Amino acid sequence: MKKYTNTGSKDTRSGFGVGMTELGQKNENVVALCADLIGSLKFDDFKKNHPERFFQIGIAEANMIGIAAGLTIGGKIPFTGTFANFSTGRVYDQIRQSVAYSDKNVKICASHAGLTLGEDGATHQILEDIGLMKMLPGMTVINTCDHNQTKAATIALADHHGPAYLRFGRPVVPNFTPADEPFVIGKAIMLNEGTDVTIVATGHLVWEALIAAEKLEEKGISAEVINIHTIKPLDEEAILKSVAKTKCIVTAEEHNYLGGLGESIAGVLALNNPTPQEFVAVKDSFGESGTPAQLMEKYKLNNEAIVEAVERVIARK
């Protein structure tokens, strides 16, 4: 299988910050709004270089979404920033009415998603945000896997017209995608071709899927690994082409299995090609406080869990 190298672990939220810095320099219509978390969202450089285009809203997330929607009327491209929990659950009505229903060109950017914000505590975690956002008509939903991909997605969203949700995280994770790899919204990325099983992963689970594929190769199992960074619109063609070959699939995500990537893929398969599927995801549960590593282990969101899921799904073929 193709080997991917960790070029230096970085946090995905820093990729967002670098992307915003670049956008600030090349697109004068890009504006940033933050809910009192400048450092956590890595807005520091944007604020320093473009103070007239940076708005500190304070701990008033619903107001932030409303202001962002208003700014689009004048042709601005607002990027809002706070934790994923506060970017979605706390302000869902404002997003639904002022952004999605009104088809406003707002980019809702969310850090500290999933379990891996860890020590910040269980009440700040969210495992339902992908489901909340993908159900909104017209909402693009993106969940990036590393620093480079987050930077690329941030920049790509400025040229994409329409409401969008960009999800990334707090912890330092392997940075392995090419820095110059084009980011095409809605287009899956084939990381490794295989014949026995399809592994589709998103976010922090992509690197774990690659490790799992190496372990499976040692067991004589050929795993196809696909990076789904765009959960909506979903690259159905890539998924159906792969399962037509492998005849089974494992989906992996740092999210509740209800409402996440796996559920979207299950719907595609049910309508087009019913296929055995196993889910690596949180099983209808809230998280708890702990280190990212401890939580990913407890909730079975790692390469070992993916290997076990592959063995189960192959037995069902």
C-alpha cells in the first residue's frame, strides 16, 4: 500500500488560522467574526493585519450569526468562529432561519469538535453537529483531517457561494496530506486502493484508517481507504464505485453514529447497492472529560477499532 508520512504533527485549528491569514491578504471581502475565542480559533494574525474586517462579538453566538448573515447582503464573505458546540447547537435557530433558509453566504467555522477537545470538558464537546448541519437544506458540510487540508478547505470556501459548515479540532494530529493538494468540495480522495474492504473515514479518523490499513495488510487483507472531507454534498460515485469492487464497507468518524457520515453512506447504499457496513463512531452517547487519547480509546475511535470492524464486516460478505 502507499505509505503516508507525518510531516510534523499540528492542530487543525492552526490550519484554519493560516487559511484565514491568506484569505485576508487576497480577498478584501472576507471578514471574520469571533465569539470571544480569538486565540482558540487562531484569529490572531487576521485581527492584527485586518482590524477593520475583524469583529469581536463576545459571548453572544446567536448575535454573531445574525450579524454574519447581515454582512452578506453588502457582498462580504463572513467567517464565524467559535467551538463546534456553540457554533451549532447553541445557535441552531439562527443558522436555520437567518443563514440556511435565507441562503446566505456565511461560513460557520467550528473548532474543538468531537471528543478530542478532551480536557475542556464534556459539556463543551459535541457529537451531533454533523447531523444538525447536514439536515439543513443547502448547507455544505466539511470535516477536515489535518492542518494542510484545513487550510486548503478554508481558502476554498471563500470561492464557494452558499452557507457552509467547516469542522476541525483542538489537538495536535499527524499532518500528512500534501501542502499543494487541491481541495475540491464534494470530491472524495482515494488514499489507498484495495480489493477486500472499503474504509471511508473523515476528520481525525483518516490517519487512524491509514494505520488500520497497514495492520490489515499484514493480515493479508487489502483495504481501500477513502478520505471523505465533504460530508455534504457526498461523493456518492466514489463510494459506490469502491463497494462495487470490495463488497463491504467500514465508516469511521469522531461523531455519533446517528446523524453522521456513516448514516449518510448507509442511505446511499440502501438506495443503490445494499452492502454490509460497520460503523466506527460513538454509540448514542455523550462524551466525558479526559485526554484526547483516553477518550478515543474508551469510545473505540482508533485504528484498532477499525481493524476489528473490518474483520466483522468481511465475515458478513
